[in-house]
Amino acid sequence: MGREKRNTVNDASPTVDLKSIIHQHSLFFDTLVELIPAKFYLPVDDDEKPWFQGLSKGEKALAKKESRENIKKARRDRLDPEKSNKTTLDLLKQNLEKEKSNKESDDDEEEIEIKPMMMSDLEGDNRSVTYEELRQRLHRKIEELRGGRNSGSSEKAKKIELKREKREIHLKKRKREFGSGEKKPTTSNPSDKVEKDITEAAKELAFSHVKIGNEDKHGKNKKRKLSKMKELEMARKLEEAKKDPEKGEMIAKKHSWKAATSRAAGIKVHDDPKLLKQSLHKEKKRHQKNVEKWNERIGTTQKLKADKQQKRSENIGERIHQKKMRKIEKREKKLMRPGFEGRKEGFVNQNAA
Amino acid sequence: MARFKNKKKGIFKSVVKKKQQQQPNVDHITGDKIPKSFVFSRGKLPPPLKQLEMDLRKLMLPYTALKLKEKKRNNLKDFLNVAGPMGVTHFLILSKTEAAPYLRVARTPQGPTLTFKIHEYSLAVDVAQSQLHPRCPQDLFKNPPLIVLSGFGNGDQHLKLATIMFQNIFPAIDINTVNLSTCQRIVLLHYNKDTKLIDFRHYSIRLQPVGVSRRLRKFVQNHQVPDLRSLQDVSDFVTRAGYGSESEADDEAAMVTLTSDLGRVNRASTKSAVKLQEIGPRMTLQLVKVEEGLCSGTVIFNEYGPVGDQKKDDKEAKNQDDSEESEEDVEDEED
């Protein structure tokens, strides 16, 4: 009975009380969720994890540096009061919206309809805040663009700023005049002209080489060394082309400049047929010498082998011979009786007669 | 038997001498060949030019032979022969004629030669004497300098060649593994289109934190105990900032945000000002000739046009060189 009574009491104003109760519950849960950092609450996509194992040393260094910088940047953005701080709740909402767009089914739409109804009170406050912020940001951006459109020089100044940010790592110095000219984009004519000159000069700066690490390897794999014979052929062809009456001079000039620039850059250029011939000759001689040496080695090993074999067979023969001699000795010893000296070797007068 | 073997090894070890430390041919980190250079002179030079030669040698440190000794009878061929096994890639040759001193920059095996006429030059000692606080920290020459070329543009071929040549004289920087403290010197080359002259300058780089008062900075850098006699409290010392230094009126352009700490004073992710102080020689050069070979070969660019003979006679009048003979041969071929 009591339960029924309570139920009837509740049924009297179901929607309002229910709504407010649910609203309070959801507020409570939202505050709880906001306390948890997004890193731990939201499901992590496995694809986003950094995979360091399959890379080479240079690539690993790059990737690690990137991830470190990303972490730093993310931390700064998180703690920056001016930038928008997305709470865990906002990120969760984003994820849900993404799922929504992925699924596209009726059932989900119904569920989603219910959700916005429930959260309408909440979102009303949040939305207004974010709208204001967004509006302000938009205004700021428009002003910036407007300001940029009026004076062309500040555009160049922006380009220069970008360039400078890139070069911060290298610590290259800028000329003082250039720097001061940049800071005062006034509309007075002489300083404008100076600035234009300076910015033009800035476009023509060249620095020492910087290694980024990944690019060269791919390039080297593609290039292969041509065999010397082929290089010789190419060099000869080039010479003939130079002798050609019509285009010979142009080809010669082009080739000299190309060769000079690549030699200055450290790339070896083989274009002299004489030198190529010489090196081919040297290689042949080297090869011949090696062949000779090899044959000599084979010869000596064979000789040694033969010598050893011979010595061995000699020794064996000797042993057998010695064995026989010993046997004969033994046999003859028996006949060395006093008065008799060995075997009968015939009559005393046999040979004389 | 094993014991005997060990004893023998021990004896050998004590006999083996330590090998002298050689300069690496290949950079451990990038795997590329490090370019090395020889700076020498051909013919007799007056004392100021000899000083210039020494200054250039110091500039090219550490990848050069500081105490290279050349004799009168040494030819270019001798240098070439030595350069091969030692891995030397560039030659910087100073010479003097009645007209002017010349500097030739050449790439060794058969590379191109750029001939520069030196219009004006100042020695490192002169530059140091003209400064109030000349600066030369100890390990300034332990690392190769950076190079900046300006005004060369993308147009003319001889300028492009000069850019590439100078870019390859100094080893490349690997940004993944470079240490900020190794970038201490910088060489600046500026090309003036109107006068066709190249300005050559050599600076040392110094980083100073911005926004710190001079007293504090000096205190942290030098660890010298300041004089607090006239002050009531340490806070006076710290807060009496001052006017900053006079060069605080620095523009934004010369400030960078460091990625890592450098020395005692500069901290990462704070702004520091880049200050350059000139050391080393100052030269005004004019590119007059580009030859295809090492001081030989066809002349592919000549400032004064195809009138080559007069200049060449001028240049090599006093020198007894193999290269001279070969040049004359080339002249004959050309004519």
C-alpha cells in the first residue's frame, strides 16, 4: 500500500520530477567524467600508437623527436588558458557524434533523438558559452585578414616570420637593417622601399647543407654504378657529340657546367675517356696479377702435396727394403761360422779361368 | 698451452703503441664524407698575405691542416698526391701578382677551380684591435662554422656554382643530432649585384637570455661574487633591474626560442638574443674565372670575356708551376 501510494505520488508529476532527477544525475556524472583526464577515459585507437620497431636509426630518431614534440605541444595547449580546453566531456561527445555518422541507422537515430532531448538543458548553457567564444575567435580572424589585405608588405612580413620560425633551429643571423625594417611597417616611402629591398634579399639566402636523414637512402638505392665499359662508351659518345659541328659547342658548354656543378657538390663525374681507359687498363692488369697469384698458389700447393707424397712413398719403400735387408741379415748370420764366411760364392778360380 | 698463449698476448700488448688520433674521414652520424681542406700559397707572399693565409687556416678548422708546411719546390702535383690518401677534398690557394692577390678555391680530384680576386682584406688581428671587447673563447675552433650565402640568387650559373662550392666546403648539419653548443661560428658571404663583389665575413655566435638584468646574468655566468657593500638587502641586488643592457632595444628578429639549454644562462623555451661578434679576416672578393679542372682545363667562365692570355701571364709570371705549363697548353688549344 505504501509503495502504491508513493507510486501515485510520483505519477502525479512524472515528467517534471523525473526530468529534474535525471538532470541532476547527469550533471553529477558529467562532473565526475570531467575530473578524469581524457587519456584514461576514452577508448584508445590502436592505430594511433607509435610503432618504432620497423624503422631505421634515422627514422626512429625523427619519429621519437616528433612524438616528443607532439606531447610537449599537447601539454602546452592543454594548460594554455587562451586556447579552447576540451574537457573529457566534449571529447566524449565528439566521439559519439563520430559513431553516429558512421552507423547511419534508424535505431540509432531514435536513440539520438532521445539524447538531445535529455541534454538540451545542459547543452543550452554549454552551447551559449562556446558560441560566444567561437564568435570572438571568428571576429579576431576576420580582423587579422582584413589588416593583412590592406598592406602588401605585412604579407611579406608574415612569410618572413614563417621562414624565421623554420630557421630557429639553425640559429642563423639576420642582418640588423632587415630586422628593424620588418618591425616598422610604416607607410613612409623610403622605409617602404628599403623594406622591399630587404625582403627581396631575404628570399635569396642560402645556408649550409642540412641533413634530414631519410631522403638520401632511397636515392642511393635507385642509382647503380655503371660498369666501366659502359662509362667508357658513354664518354666516347659524348666526345663525338662535342665534335659535332652544329650543336657541338652548346653540348660542350652544357656538359662542362653540369660536370663542374656536380663535382663541386661531391658527385664523381667520369667523362674523360682517357682516364677511363687508363683505369680499365689498370683493372685488367690487376685482374691478371690476381690470376697469376692464384695460379701460383695452386701450383705451390700441388707441388708441396706431390713432394710430401713422394717423400712418403720413399719412406714406405725404404721401410720395406730395410725389412728385407734385416731378414737377409738374420739369415746370413747363421752361416757366419768360424772358418766359414757366408755363402758359397763359387769356386776360387772360377772367374780367373 | 693456454697459459703460454696468454703470456704471449700480454707481451704483444705492451709492445703495441697507441695510434695517433686521426680525424675521421666519415662522419659517424650522417655517414657522409667530411670535406677537408688544404690552405696554402703559391709563390712568395708578403707578410700580410701570409697572415691572411694563417687566418684562413684557422677559419677552416677543425678539418684542415693547421701546420701545413710547404716548400718552394712543392708543386701542385705533390699536394694532389698527398691529398688523395688523406681524404682532402678542397684546396684554397693564395697567390699574388702585381695587380692583386688572388684566392683560388678548388675541389681536389679533378674538380672545378674558382678564382677570386681579392680587392680588399683585413686580418683577424686588425679586427680584434678595432673592437672594445674582443672575444675568443677556448673551443671556438673545435667545431666547423656555419655558412650563409646571400644575394647569390638562382640565376647565373657561375654564382650557382660558387654557392654549391662554398656549401660543400663545410660539413653538413644533421638536425636530429646536432648540439646547439657546436654552432659557434658563422661565415657570411654577400654578393652585391651592382658591383659584382662578394663580401666575406666571419663571426662568432653568442646567445644571451633576454629579459634578464645585466647584473644577474653576469653573476650567473661568471660566478663572481658581487659587491654588496652598498646595499641593504640581497633583494636590492636582484630587483634593481636596471635599464637592461643598451642592446636590449634589440628587435624581435634577432631573438630565437631555444629548443634546449645552452651553457649556464640560456634555458630552453625561453627567448634568447643571438649576438654576433666579428672575428677573423674580412675580404672583398670578385669572381673572375672558373676553370673546369684543378687550375687547368677549359675556362668555362671569365669575367673579362675571352681575353684570357694577358691575365694568365700576369698571374703566373712569378710562379714556377706545373699548372702554368698546363695552362699554356690549354691556351694553345683554345686558340
